[in-house]
Amino acid sequence: MDYVCSLCHSSLINKGSIESNQDFENILCTNPECSFSKGGYFTFEGIPVLVPFDSELCVFRDRSQLNLSSGDKKMSTISTLKKAKKYIASLLGLFAGENQVTQNNYKNLTNHLHEGANVLVVGGGSRGSGSSYFYKHCNLNQIKIEEIDIFYSKYTTAIADAHYLPFSNATFDLVVIQAVLEHVLNPEKVVSEIYRVLTPNGILYAETPFMQSVHMEAYDFTRYTHSGHRWLFREFSELDSGSIFGLFASANWIFSRAIGSLFRSDLITHVISILFARLSNFLDSFITPSDNLDHACGLYFLGRKVESRVVKKTPSWIIEYYNESHKRITHKK
């Protein structure tokens, strides 16, 4: 993959060690007017670190805040928090089973991919829940996957900030962003970047929480209703959308947190959440689709990049969308 400057999208050159077993200390932007033409980007364990430190929406002032260490290959608290989140999700999967909606959505994504397609996974430092079939399909069909995150992992192909994607325009046929938008300061900017790097008619798949309490501590910022989620992706034509987990799953999330807080114990929170996961999913099947949508624990959106931004969505449109989407999902049920 040919990366570009995260800030101005100009080409990059490596200036530093030329020995293959050493990291480049400087990756420079070729645009002399760019602040990163004098340094700032580098590699770690062979992975390019293309974070535009101290930029407007970047929460990292400099590379020291990433806490890169070649000994243990860990990065700050983000890596630890995401690993803990993944571990809890795995336990939930054992007790409640993999979420069928997410699994089906990932299988559906493979229908939009041709052999040799380019895929970008934003937040791909850890594999998303329900995605195993998708990755197997991509491996079997020579589909190239770029996986970026803000921390190092065995999956990460580049360390980057989602507000500043280090790719040229129209690079990817599909972009997946699962459980990431709640952790960025400006989701509108991130979605704009996704739109930019998608090819014409490219596909976007997103999952974002709604009725969930704070997770990943200081790195958690935003929640969306179904209508709010659609407005966020208003530049895309909608192929499908809906809830990942419904009303009782949301209740389980809050209830387990409340009981855990009484005993000042995160362990109790996680144990209760895991124990009641299957029951809450079962009870959700008796709730009306519209109530599950309005009180969803999480939401998904599948959309296509419109050739040109000629279909402008007005504020009044999103009010109409609420009623239309509820009618549609009731009929779909």
C-alpha cells in the first residue's frame, strides 16, 4: 500500500535508516508547505506510524504519548482497554452466542466484493465480533485488507488517526468501521474521510453504540440514535440499517453497571452482563422492532457512496426518515 501524508495527502519519502532490520526515524511529506515535510512520521516494528501529532482533532501531542516500546510492542492504555473489551466480548459470545445480525451483515458484505478488491478496516487493531467469515472470504479471494488503528497489534498494517486517513482519494472498494465512531472526537470528519477514500459506488459498513454506558474510559465520546446515525451518513445512499442488540440488551448493560457500581466492582459488572446476555437477547425477540430500534444497544448502517453529492439531505428529511424507517423495519420483521 502506498501511503500519503495524513494531513495534506501528498506523497511520502523515507529519510533514515536503509537497513531492513531497523525502523525509519523520519518519514517526510514531499509537500514543502506541510508541517510534516520536516519530520514527524516514522515506523515502529516495520509498521508506519502516520499520526499527525498535535493537529486539530488528534488527541496525541507527540509520539511519546503513544508509549511505543519495542520490547513488549504495547501502546499506552488504548491497547489494554481494547484488549479488555475484546476479552469481555468473547465471553459474551460464549454465553449469548455470536450476534446473528452482525454475522449476517458481514456475510452480506462479501457479496459486494470482487476478487482483488481493496478493503479498509478502521479500528482493525482487533478483529470485530462476528467478522471471522468475512476475513476468511477475503483471504480466499485475494482481497487486500488494510487495517489501521491507533495502537500496534499483529493485525495493524498502519498506525493512524481516523480523522486523518493516510490514503489517496478513491482507494478502497469497502470501508468497515465497527465500534470506533464513539471513540473519535469528530465523527463527521471521520465519515468525510471515509467518503474521500472510497471508490465511486464504494460500500461503507458501520456499527456504533447507542444505549451503552462509557467504555474505554477517557477515549469514549459519542452515542447515536438510529436517526442520528443516518444523518451522520447522509452523503451515502442507504442499503440497510437497524439495531445490533435491542432494548433488553441495553437494560442488561445498564443494570449490570448499576449493580457493579453498588459493590464498587467492575468484575461484578462484567459477570452479571455475561450471565444475563443470553436471556436479554431472547427477550429482545419479543419486543417490537420499532422499540428495539429506539432503545438499541447498538446500531448498524450499510451504505453506498453516491457518485456525486447531488442528493442533499435537509433537516426536514431526517424527521420524515424516522417514520419511514420504522414502517420499513416493521414490515421487514
